[in-house]
Amino acid sequence: MRLAIVSDIHGNLPALRAVLAHLERNGGADHVLNLGDILSGPLWPRETADFLMAQGWPTIAGNHERQLLACAHTHGGASDQFAYEQTTPEQRAWLAALPQQLKPHPAVRMVHGSPRNDCEYWLETVVPGQSARAASEIEVAERACSVSERVVLCGHTHMPRSALLPSGVLVVNPGSVGLPAYDDDDGGYHVIETGSPHARYATVTLNADGIDVNFHAVAYDWAASSARAEQNGAMDWARWLASGRASG
């Protein structure tokens, strides 16, 4: 069984379309799985929601789904508030119905952050004032709770990475389709950056004798997405989208 894993689209519909075209050119997949953080950002939230609702993919909510929906009661952060104001009641109802975790196959679990928290970095550790570093084997195992599936898929940090737990469970983060870099104050100021503007996803193939993982970096018109962010007043997003860097 071959799975295509997408995460952290953040309303970047051109990046998502490029990922799907790349997937089709390279043999397709039995299923496409979406790990959340779908719409928030100064790009195309309404159009992205329309597209995804028509696909019917197994999809979970990320922290930004929760934060977007909270804008109904309290003014939210810029990316969440923009997406809230741009989406329809039907689209927000779709977001509200998404589960936090999902098992689309007995051997596969989908989470957004870690199994215990949708905002927790699983395969990275925040070093305040620096870029987040790769988490140690001990840190990754501590955050795993009691997962027992052959493979657990996570997103949230936008960094393509995999790690094998002592139990034999493989954790895979496909990276971000729509946002290759950002900065954040949660846990202390830090940056996440992949170093290039490419859209990212992963393919995971489950075989009787093991699991194959391939990470993909896909070219698309990131200048147009950067211009869209700038048009909507998000100069930080414009820089991140155009360069894949948040430092310097």
C-alpha cells in the first residue's frame, strides 16, 4: 500500500496542486492523507477549503483549525483571523467536524503534533533564540505515549523528517506543502526553515518486510504565493514563501 502524506497546507492551493501533479507523474498513491493546519494564512483559504472538501481524503484537524474556529468568539492571530474571515460557514463546519487523530489503516495513525498534544513538536526540540533542532531519541520516545502502529504520521513543525522508536514504530513528518519556513514564540523564540521554497510531501509504502519512506520537494510558482501574501499585508509570509528561510 502506497500512501501520499500532506500536511500544513496553510491555504497555499498552488503548492498543493503542484504536489498532486508531482504525485501523479510518479505513480500516484492508494490514498492521500492530510495531517492538518489546512487553511490558516494570508493566501487562498476559501479556495483551498473548496478543493479539499471535494477530495474526501482522510483528514485530521491541526492546532490552526482549532485556532481558526476560536475566532468566532475572540479575535485571533493574523493567519487564523484572515482565514476565518475568508471562509464560509459550511467550510468552518467541515473544519469543526474533523477528528484530532485518525487510524485510516490498522498499521497507520495520523496525528498533527504529537500523540499527546497537537501543538507539541515531536521530532524537533525548541532551543530558545535559535533554530529548532532535531529531537534526541529519548525526547522522541517520551513524546510517543503508547502508540503501537507500524507507522505514525505527524506534521506541525514543517520539517521533513523520520525517526524509528525503540519499539519499532516509525514516525514520519512529511514537511509542509504550503509554508517552508516560519518563526514562533511558543517555547521561546525560534525559527523553522527548510532552506528552499519548495512544496513538500512524503510517500510511505507499507510492505510485508518493512516501510519505505520518500520525501519530495516540489517546484511551483512560489513567487505568486509570495506576492499573494504581500498583497494581503503579510510581509513575513512573503519572505518565508519566497526563500524558505526565516532567519537572517
